[in-house]
Amino acid sequence: MTNRLDPPAGTARGPMLKRLAGHRLLWPSLVLIALLLGNLAFTHDFFAVRIRDGHLYGSLIDILQYGAPLTLVALGMTMVIATRGIDLSVGSTVAIAGALACEHIATSSDPDGAGTVLTAVAVALGVAVVLGLCNGLLVARLGVQPIVATLILMVAGRGVAQLITDGQIITVTSDKYHMIGGGHWLTFPFAVLLAAALVALTALVTRRSALGLLIESVGGNPAAGRLAGIRAAGLLTLVYVFSALCAAVAGLMISSNVNAADGNNAGLWIELDAILAVVIGGTALTGGRFSLGGTVLGAMIIQTLSTTVYTLGVPPETTLVFKAFVVIAVCLVQSPAFRARMPRRRKTGHPRSDTTAGAAGRQQEARA
Amino acid sequence: MTTPSTPADPAGTAPAGAAAGAGADQGAGRGTGAGPDTGTRQPVLEATGIRKQFPGVLALDQVALRLYPGEVHALMGENGAGKSTLIKVLTGVHPADDGTLLVDGAPRSFADPLQAQQAGISTVYQEVNLCPNISVAENILIGREPRRFGLVHWSALKRRAAELLTELDLDLDVSTPLGSHSLAVQQLVAIVRAVDLSAKVLVLDEPTSSLDREEVAQLFTLVRRLRDRGVAILFVTHFLDQVFELCDRVTILRNGRLEGEYPIGELTPVTLVQRMIGGELATLDELSEKAQEEAAERVAGEPFLTARELGRAGSVEPYDLDVHAGEVIGLAGLLGSGRTEAARLLFGADTADSGRVTVEGRTVSLRTPRHAIARKIAFCSENRKAEGIFGELTIRENIILALQAARGWTRPLSRTKQDALTRRWIEALDIRPADPEAQLRNLSGGNQQKVLLARWLLTEPRLLILDEPTRGIDVGAKAEIQKLVARLAADGTAVLFISAELEEVLRLSHRVAVLRDHRMVATLVNDDGVTPDRILATIATGADS
């Protein structure tokens, strides 16, 4: 018991700092800032944002724009993970949504008509709802483990996407469709505005209604939730449908940005990036408390990392290894257990703290 | 050795290896008035000035504890007094913020439970932390399997495990899976494992709370045998009679501080409780008299709920029960007699496969808890941790949850309303800490139980089913909960009260339903003729004599 704890951070620096130090978003924020500053060291105009033709341009804007689809997929994933589930099928849903929309536009007589694009979006979202219902049915009604239930659609869905595109890459020429993932509105990339709006809407609905609380309860302790009268099946179905919808919007963004649908590669492994984003953001895989802000930060960290890889000119064959090392570092920095170890390690080299505490203890003993 | 040692010799039964005589500073400043002898006996474990701060709570402040070889030492205190925290500090689960720990006179600090084990301190928790699906032998020796050519030497492993059990006079087939044995046997196996790990100090945290009488006796035999071998045993329990039966000395904590250290001979049950709660014992006798007087009139009107031939195969045989408004019905029976199972059917926690239920004269279906909640029935499970609390959520969120779930997610309670309700119930039930935003997992067992009660009282139930609401909680909180039950009944709520303590059931209930072997064998009106003995006889013979 000679281990003295470090003085709580911020006791001397006022309650504001202390609150900040204890905040759950502190570490993801610091990691993101560190990554951005790291980029600044290599690319001096990294923070520069210019306006060209009434549109914002710059590395930061790129990160926001290319990170938008991942943010959306991670948004849906957060809700699923909060219920103690996981959704592996989002990558396939991304591919299916893009394929359906592009196929509809490519075969239409008026590819740039507002009606055509709206129908294409509606078809993609409608099918996503059905896919989400399939997942929800398997998990909530049939009691299949989420990882198994969504694995089915992860594998089968990729095949469906390839069927829709006939194994080809479907290209479309539709300015209105391109707007979703590549266009600008009010000087901002439209995809960023869309993702921000959906995040804000989700935050509003989950925190202003009791949805967030009930989801956290079901994820935190399903047995207690049942006895408290929470209807878990409905909530579970809802989160899987929501996750599929988010993935479908991401799929539209990705295909619209490149004006093409690729059943093989669109959204490939995005489910893993999304899960990583959620975890980095501080939502535990064991369910319960979730943090939408954390997820957004997590997605931005991953996207910044991808951008860094390109701007640093890391050779393509070492890209994944580089990414892996950074992710490991990020996860370690975030782990309270790891952080708790670091000072303790150093301390064992300081016998002084031991003896002072020991002396204090002996004094007390003597008094007793 | 069945009687406590004399006050002057706190560890009088110590083996010859240890020097005789009590520690020099035995009673100084602690008001114990122990013998004046200044022997040189050294405690195997001595903690002084222990301090532990949790966010918002000073859990331990200047706490001391001394364990001598060959003694059984009770650690007593109300819920939230700091018993669990102290154990966790001693066994390396939490680091202390301040204080010293001496093991065999040498200062030590443990970074994790493994280091504590290596230093000779091991713990057996209330819930058995072993693997039920592997054999008894493997559970005893897991992590220390005898090996040959780098592979597990299975026959040596079984032989060694069997030897350990025989040494302690336990007769078990070591190759059977642990899960096939009763909870009591699993607990004994956990102790054998702990003792083989390290034979100096054994911490038993509420080992008897889910055992029946015979199993407790079996456990005590083992504990005494270990004590006679020179092991120091720290025994944490809520059962006062067990303390007087088994222990040599007692350390009492109150509100995170050391109240004192006493030889058991200096205490009576009453003084022990007084020192634990720091005041006069609340009298509950008035409760029982009133309960008996009113028994007859409560049963007179139309029942709120009737169950006819309600049963579930393999869990409880069909039973009949009428529950009247304002009536407390006790369910008595041994552990595993079907008490809990009978109650769960009334809440839809388990689905009945026979019989029917009427509420206020109308036949209802109670297939899920939601159905029951809609009929104004509430249920506090005996399994607080697994089926009650949401540890990660706050007190406020835990309290409003059942009401919110009944309203659905689209009709949230406003934050103002939530805060008002939470404040009201924190005050009414004296929940501590009185901070609505404290995480529930940081509360003591008794306070968690109060939060669960608040959750259900918020739904204004007509029938409240309480399954072991006072198990594992301290005397003070227990009395408060019993009073609450009496008050609720007086206000017209029907209460189904399940408890393993017959005295408690009889004190509160207007009628007592007795279960035996998954069958409801009798329903007794609680008049003067009903005594614990008569209920025990009913349980034993299966019929009311």
C-alpha cells in the first residue's frame, strides 16, 4: 500500500481543467490534433483552406469529404454496438446501394433527370431497409448472434452487388447524382453537409427522446432490461435498419463521387474501419453507453490517417503496415490500463516515494 | 475448537510455530481493553492508515486491520462501510491512496491480485469465480498443472487434486465437472484452490450468503480445519450468529473508518450491531404486532390478483394464490424450493405453461414482464447484479427506467420531471450518495437495492414482488426496507415478500405461503400460532400440522 496515486490531474489548475481532463472525448481529440499537427510538419500548407469557384478546397476539407461515408457507416455501427451487437454487412450494403442506384440511372432514358435520381436514391434506401430488417429479424426474433447473422449478408451481399452490376463497373453521367458525393452546396462539399445533418439528427433523436437511454440499457444489461419492461426486439430491429440506411447513404456518396458503381470494391473492409472508429471514439464493444461525438472523432482520425499515408508518400506496399502501427499506438494511448501502467513503471525506479509513504504509515502506527 | 478464545488471547489457538501472547498495541487507542501482556507475536498481515478515495466518495480513511496466524477474524460493517473496498485493497485489486501494509512484518504493496496471491493472500468471493464446465481437479490446479514433457500430466493432476481434498476431509470425485456440484461444494473447491495457492491468509467474502444450513456447517468445518493449520482467515458476513459461532476477533468499520477491533467475547449481538450502525437499534417489534392484528381484515375483500393452477413444468407445480390489496404475503421455503420460480410466473419473467391469472376479476395473460407491468405488477429480482441494475448508468437513469420503458421511447420524461422524481426518491429512501448522476456500480449493495425499489415504486404498482430484497445488505438498510414494505401495504399496495429468513417473513407478512420441493404445500394466516418452528415443520413434513 505504499503506492501513492498521482495527484488527480487538475486539482491545482481549477475545476474547468479537471472536468476537461476527465472527459471521455479528451483522448480521441488529442489524438486527432496530434495527427493533424504531424501532417503540418511535413506539409506546410496542410491547414490552408482556399476558396476556388465559390467552393472550399484544402487538405482539411478533403479529409471531411472523404471521411463522410465512413462517418455515416460508423454512425449506424455505433447504435448497433451500443446494443451489444455488431454489423459486418455494412460494406456489402454500401456496394448494393451504389450498384442499385447506378444501375437505375445508367439504364434510364434521362440519366440527369431529377425524377430518375430521386427514384434511384429511393430504390437504394428501400432495399437497405429490407436488408436491415433481415439482420434485425435474425438477431432480434430468431436470436442469432449478431456477428453470425450479419456475416451472412456480408458474404451474400457482396455477391448480390456483383449480380446487379454483372461483375462490371457501371459508370454513370449524371450531374445531379454526382451532387451527393462530389458536389458542393453553400461552398461546402454536399457530402459533408449531409453527413453532419444526419449525425445531428441522430444525436437529437437519441438524446431528446428516450431512445438513447433504452438502447444503452438493452446493451448494458439485457436481462435487467427485459425485467424492466423494455421491448428489446423492436429496438434491435430499429438499430439494424438504421445501420443499413446509413450504409446505403454512404454507398450513394461513394459511387456518386466517382460516377461509378463497383460491386467488387465499393465499401470493401469499411465495416472494419467503422468498428475501429466506434471503438476509438469510446463506445465499448460490450455495449451500453455510446458516444456519437466520439464516433465522429474516430472516423476523422482514421480518415486523417489515410490522407496522411497519401500526402507523406508512404509506398503503397507499406501503407497497411504503417496504418496498423498508428492504430496500435492510438489504441494504446486511449487505453486507461496502459496509461495507468506508464507512470507506475517509472515509479518503481523511485524508491523515495516508497520510503516516504512507509514512514508516514509508521508514524500513524505509532500514534495508534 | 468451537468456542471463541478468551479476550486476553486473541489468537489463542495459534499453532506452536507462532510465539504466544497478544500483540503489544492490541487495544491501545481502540477502546478494546485487551490484556496488558506485551508478547512478541507478529501479525501475518497488518494494515495501518489505509486510505482510499473514489470519485466523490472517501471509501476508506485511516483504516487498520491485523490478522494473526490461526485466527478467524470477522470484518463487519454496514453496506457502504468500506468492507469490500478494504478487501480489494488488501488483495491488490485497488491500490490504496495511502497507508502501509506489512506481510510478516515486511512492507509490501500489491499492483494486482496475482502479487497478493504470491505473497500468500488469496480471496474467495461470494460468487464463485471458477469454470463450471471443467473438472474439479482442473479448477483446483489450473495455472499450476503438473507437467511432463511440456504437456499436462493428467494423472498427476488428478492425484494431486484428490490429495488436497483428502487433506481437508472432502470427499469428491475430482474428474467430475465443477458445475455438476452444488454451489456450496463449488465454494469449498474455490477455498481449496485458494489455500493451495497460498496458505497464509484467506479472505472469505460473504461465503455463506447463498448456502443453506447444512452447507454452512460444512464450510465452517473446513474453515476451522484451516485455522488449526495456522491460516489466518478474514471472514466477511452479514450473519451475526455466524460471527459468534466461528470468529475469534472482530474488526468493525463504519462509514469508511475504523470503529474498533474486539475479541468476540467482549461483544454481544446487540452491542455489535450498535457499533456497526453507530446508534440505537431501530425497533421493529411494533411492525409484527400490527401485521398480525390486521391479517384478518386485509383478506376479507375481493382479491387484487388470483392465480389458479398456475405452474411451469420443471420449475414449480401448479399452485393457487389470492393476493389482496394491502396484504403482505410471505413466501417461505428452502433455497430451491420454488419460491422464486412461483413469483416469476406472476410477473411473466418466466412463462407459465398451465393455469390462469385474473387481475381485478379479469383474466389476463402474463407472458412477458411488459404484460405484468401494464397490470401494475412490479418485480425486484433476487439477482440484483444480473437482472436488476444497470451499473454503467446513473442513479437517475436507473430510477426512471421502468417508467420510461412503459411509456416507450417516443414519449420521454422531461429532464425536469426526471430530476424531480429522482430527488424525491433519493430523499425518501435515503439513497447514498445523494447524487443523481453517480454511476450505480459505485453504490453499495443496499443502496443499489433501494434504487431498484425506487424504480418500481415510481410505476405505482398495485402488487410489488420482492425476491430476497434484504439479502446481502446491512442491518440498517434492512430495517428501512422492512418498514417501507409495511408502509406500502398500509397504503394499499399488495406485496409478495420472499426471504430465506423466516423471522423476517413472519414479522412482515399477513399470510405465509410455504413451498417445498417446487410445490406450494400450505398457506398459513400469520396469527399467534405461526412460529418459525411451525413453518419449518411444514417445510419438513410437507403439510401443516
